[in-house]
Amino acid sequence: TPTLTFVHPLLRRKVQIEVDNISTSGFSVYEGSEERVLVPGMIIPEMNVSFAGALKIRCAAQVIYHLEDPSGAVRYGLAILDMDIQAYSRLTHILTNALDPHAYISSEVDMDALWEFFFETGFIYPKKYRLIQSHRDEFRRTYEKLYLDNPEIARHFTCQRNGRIYGHISMVRAYEKAWMIHHHAAKAMDSKRTGFMVLKQIMHYLNDMYRLPSANIDYVMCYFRPENKFPDRVFGGFARELNDPKGCSVDLFSYLPYTRLSVGTKLPEGWVLDEGTPFHLWELSRFYNHFSGGLLLDALGLIQGETPASDEHLRKIHEDLGFLRTRKAYSLTHKGKLHAVLVSNQSDLGLNLSELLNGIKILVTRPEGLPWNVLSTAISMLASNYRAEKIPVLFFPVAYVKQSNIPCEKHYQLWVLNVQRGNEYLEYMQKRFRISYS
């Protein structure tokens, strides 16, 4: 049983109370009628949650209710107000593992077992491996930092038995206020649905995480192929059922692996590629809200009022942990009129195995007046910043790709969830797939 230890904010003395019940959102405790020191509404700025005296987790909490017991004891409920993400992960791991000994959250992973699992499940297939083969040592170093150093910008969830991995899903802080779910793979373990097990872990984790101010998360996002039935039911199905694009949205992108330096780097006269301005972001939002009305711009931090300081903060968070992550928006204009916004994303090779955080996202606002040769030249101007021979390029809307006869290779759906609607997503999963979150 864990113990709460804190300095009473009014009495100014150390208090220690045993926990009766615990969850990732708070605790309940009992006090005798003659020993009462807690007061409803009282905020405790610094509290230690101690497990057997060996592990201490620090948080801020508030007393939110008290109920008198017929025996004379009083039950108090305390809500967790905030804790850092490392402490939250440790608490979640302890509670999740107590319910399911095969569930692990950001625990140390055997790297050989992880790569073997990715190949066994077909998550890394021959074509994908050929793309990363020339940089495999760098990929491996990235994954050692992610899975052994356990940085605060990434989390992974696994289903394991005796060191063997049967289910895996992870997420990374992709943008200032958006985390991206990716690398979902599973294989059979007896009769257990390991793919659903790890999905349950990550959604339960996110549902309490977003309430913590230090987490700074407003959106969760993920990419999936439209023909892949599992994510289409799990993610796309909820967006269709909710039918509120400001709560959960899905936008379709065309994908092209662009060979850099394949064309010249000079734009025709009258065309300019420059850093985006607040006015251009306003124009982009007008187009997107009319065309889709979803959460794409919010998640990517492309809403009017966002400043370059947001990009710098994202870069610095990753840089302090030894990672590369940048995002910069550029406007492609013709005689002052906006025709497209090009979002250049850069990250460590392997941060996302499909390199969807290491490419260029193109949002075309005037499809009818943007020739492909002009856009291709603009892409090549940004492509010089990338090391890979082929840069992933995502186009929106897909109608532009079709009418311009661009050689698209495949499509991706970008799913974005406003975490304020997280409870509704959990209810959807419980109803549709009989996943219990208790």
C-alpha cells in the first residue's frame, strides 16, 4: 500500500497517510475522527507518493471531498493536479502492471527482441527495410535513445512475456501541443488480443495525461492507410460516429517519395517561396475550414497567432534530450497571392519508421493556379535541407494530385483527436470492441 507524505500547508508539519485506493487521477484515504488534518479544497503543492519506501513519486494534489463513515472514520478524496511526465509514467506503469503483469509502459526493452518483433509481425517489410538499410546504424542509435534512455518526448507500450514482445505501440511529441501515435504492431499470445491490449494502454494513459498542465497536450494524432481495416475501424470509425470534426477529424493525404535535386531550384518569375506570415496562415485557415473544418491546422500549430517561438520551443525540448525536431512553414505565392503552404518537418532518422516526421507536408490553397512544375521546384528548394535521397512528401487535398497527374504512390489518413473528447473515444472502444478501461 502506498503512503502519502507532505508538509501540511496550514499546520506546517510533516503528515503521513496510508492510501486506501489509488488511480492515475487521484487517491482516497481514511482518517480517524480525532486525527483529521485534511480539509476539503486544500491544495498540497508538493506531495510524495511512496511505494514500500523504495520508490517515490512527486505530485501536486487537492482534497476534493470527504465522506463520514458510520464507524467514525472519514474518507477523503484527493485529485492529482500535476506531476511531471516521468513520474506519471512510473505511476501508470505500477498500476497497469498490477492489473496485467504482461503490460509494460516505457520500460527498458531488449533492442534485439524489438527488431525481431518488428520483422516477425511484418511491420518492417522488404520495401521499408530497403529505404532504411543505408542508415540502419543511425536508426538503431535513435531507437536505443528512445527505448533505453526513456526521454520525456516519447513513450512506448508493450505486451511482453518472458522478455518476448507480443504487442507494441508508441507515441512521440510531434508538435508543440500534439503527440503522434505510431508503430502499432502485434502477434498472437495464446488467445489474447495483444493489439487491442496495447491500444487500451496508450488511450488510458492519454486520458489522464492530458489533464496535467505540465504535459502540454491538446491533440493526439496518427497516420494510417485507408485500406488498412483495423485502424480504419479503431480510429476512423470513431471520427465517423462522433461526426464532429472539431472533436475528431480525418484528412486524406497523397504520398510521394520525392527525389531531391531532380529539378532546378529557381522559381519562374512572379513566384516566391518565403517563410509564412500571419496573414498567410489566416488565408490557409479560411481554405481549410471551408474544405475540411477539422483539427489538422490546430495539431500542426498552423493557426493564426502561433509564433516562431513555438517552433523554437519544440526544437529546444528535443535538442536538450539529444534529438532533432524542427517544423517550419513556408508560403508559395504568385504576385502576392497564396497558392500553397509547405511545412518542412525534420527529425532524427527513425524517430518515425515511415519518416512522416522527416518530410514536407504541402497544403494547396489554390489548386487551379498552381502548375506542378512550379510546386516541384519549390519542393526541391526545401529538399536541400534533407540528407536522405528520397524525401516523403504529403499533399492535401488529394484532388490537386489527381488533376495535376502527380505520380502518387499511396494515401495516408491523418486522424486527429481533441483530447477533451477522450472519454467519448474510450466509450466508443468499450462499446464497439468490448475493451474495458476499469
